Amino acid sequence: MSGSPYAPHTEAETAAMLDAVGAEDEAELFDIPEPVAFDGEFGIDARSEQELRRELSGLLGRNDDLTEFLGRGHYEHYVPSVVDSLSKRSEFLTSYTQYQPEITQGFLQALFEYQSMLVELTGLGIANCSMYDAATALGEAALLAERVRSADGEVVLVPEQLRAGKRSVLANYVDGADLRIEEYPSDQGTADIDALADAVDEETLFVYAETPTVRGCIEPNLAEIGEIADEAGAIFCLGSDPVALSILEEPASVGADVVVGEAGVLGLPAAYGMGLGLFACDEEFLRQVPGRLVGASEDESGTRAYTLTLQTREQHIRKERATSNICTNQAWVALRAAMHAAYLGADGLVDLAEDCVTLARDLAADIDEITGLRAPVDDRHHFREFVVGTDQPAKAVADDLEEEGFAVHVIGEHRLQVCITDANAHAADDLVAAFEEVAA
């Protein structure tokens, strides 16, 4: 609009554009309903800080006090207070993208360490310094496959149990590249290998698998999936997370070309929205990696220095050569993930992952003892979460559990899903008691 120092158009240019679209003024370009249109008054009475705190406390106090045993892609682990203390230092918290290496060496080094941790966990040569979340990382991986074109097909093959939100984001990504999504069946919560082998053909460009899967099952056939993809010349993309990767098979050892997932399991509470996308790949794809990379070099005095390198966003190079138009990344939350991982150390990270196995196993065994319930439904090893079979309608059981103060997922007419981590393990016995009460 004219008068704004941030708008590049003169009044004459603005008038010409309005004339071209047949509008009298800028206001005609917007259709804002009268009840919500701003009339210059907010209609909010002034309050003191004390009054506002009291009002907000009362409002928030009306929220249900539920202990969550929810998962399916959103996981909470205890975040040490040192992560908050360090990440909220002004030099980190107020920093935007680190375009000026001469003043952001500390932040760049931390992001380089984050990338290095992912390289060590995945066994792959390259990791970027974060993406929005697991879903966008998957979408970018499919577009990478389209660019490198190791296969001639147009099919992106995903498990039938892929979480709906993740599939929706993937569909948005691949639509513009004229790729199509197809599914392969699951068996006991993991890939049906025979069906997958039948589904992969010369049209397959990209094969995606997860471990743990959305049902918490550890995929036992990763090497076979990698071989199936390799024989077809397709990119094999594996979905996981940094905690699980600390004890599961190294993706590079089973033939994964790309690893994506949710790195926000470290450094962040479960927000059921905001995340931190993990993206790592084989070194041969270095110049096709989306987002940002931090590289290590030397300054003119020979001192080790860090900088953003190989920048391939469309803001930096010619549009036709750009790998992605992804803009704001998650550098600050990647910093928090790196801090959390460094705080735990290698042994602490493994201990946390092993707890995710034993806690799920023990809780499932306790629930399985209750008449009318079966856990786990899938005959697999589990990580964090598992499916519970119910004789009663699952929705009714979940509603009754909510009355008792617990939240679980309903995933079918007679199926619930329960997730346990170090963050809610203290309430496991109370959840079992609630199950006993509502299943009776």
C-alpha cells in the first residue's frame, strides 16, 4: 500500500494495478465479514498486570487436567532445565538465520554439532540443520528423489498406515512434481514384505518405511525393504527419530538413501503441531539437499570457522536450479535438540531409548492382564507405544478413561493406542487401575 516504506509500488503503479483488476481501492481486494472487520476499536477494557494474570489463571484453570498417554508421531520426553537456560540466552533466542558468520560463530558451531549428531546416528554422510517437521522432511525427500531420478517412475510408495496428516503434507508436495502416491499393506503393524515386493515395479521412484511405525512397532525387515528398493533403482527413505536411532539398526547399514523424521523428541515438549524435521542423506546427494547446511572451514588466519554453505534455496540461486523454496527453518529448536542430546551423552541417549522399550513392554503386559483387554495387539517389539484391543467399543473406553483423568488414542472400533515415555511413566500404575475400572 502507498505510504508504507516496505511496499515497493508508487501510487501510480498501485492505481494501474487496481485498474487492471477492476477495483476502486485496496479494500475491495479483501472480503472481510462485517462482524469481524476491525473498526478501529478492540473493545477490550484496560487491565493492570495483576488483574490480567488473575483472569488468565482462572481461564487456564478451566482446562481438563488430563495425564496424556498420547503418541502417534508426537512424543514427549523430559527436557532438562539446562536446555531452557542455555537456549534462552539472548545471543541464541534473538538470532535469525545465521547469514553473517562473522557474528554468529557460536550458533553455527552448535548447528554443525547438531548435523554431526544426526550423521553419527544415521550413518549417512550429510544432514541439514533442520526442517519444519517430519512431514515436510518427507515431502522434501520425495522431491529429492524426483530430482536425482535414479528411477524413471512416478510412484511414491508409502505404508498404508502412514499417519493421515503426514500423508496430506506429502500429497501437497508431490502434486506439483506430477508424482502419485500409492500404498503397500501392513502386517502386524509393520511392512508386509511380500506385498511390498509385488507393489514395487518400474514405475516406483521412492519407497518409504518407518521404524518405529505409527503403531509403535519396530520394523524387522528394513534390510529387505532396502534391497527391494535398490533392485528397482528407487530411493529408499526411512522415517525414524534420534532417540530410536540410538539403539535401532543404523539406516545406512540397511540401504537407506535418506532418513527423515521428528528430531523434536529432543529439546521440545509435545506440542501436537510445531516440530523439528530431521533430514539426512547419502553424500552423493549433497547438492540436492533442501534447506540449510552448516559447513566447517578456516578463516584467513587458519582458525576453524563455520558458515552456511551450498545454499540452494531459490532466494540464493536461480529459481530453476533451486532444490527447494523452504524458507524459515527451525534453527533455534535444532539448537535445543543438540543441547538435549549433548546433555544426555551417548550413554544417556541409549538409556532413554531402552526405557522406551521396557516401559512399553511392561505397561502392555499389565494391561493384557485385565479381562476384556489385549496388549499389544501387534506381535512385534514396540518402542514407546502399542495398540490395545478392547471387547467394549474403544470410544466408550477412551471416554471413560478421560473421566478418570487419562487421554489415549482411539484408532479403531475396538482399538486404542497407548504411548508411554519417561514424561508420563510415573502415572502408569494409575492408568492400569483406570483401565481395570472402566473395562470391568
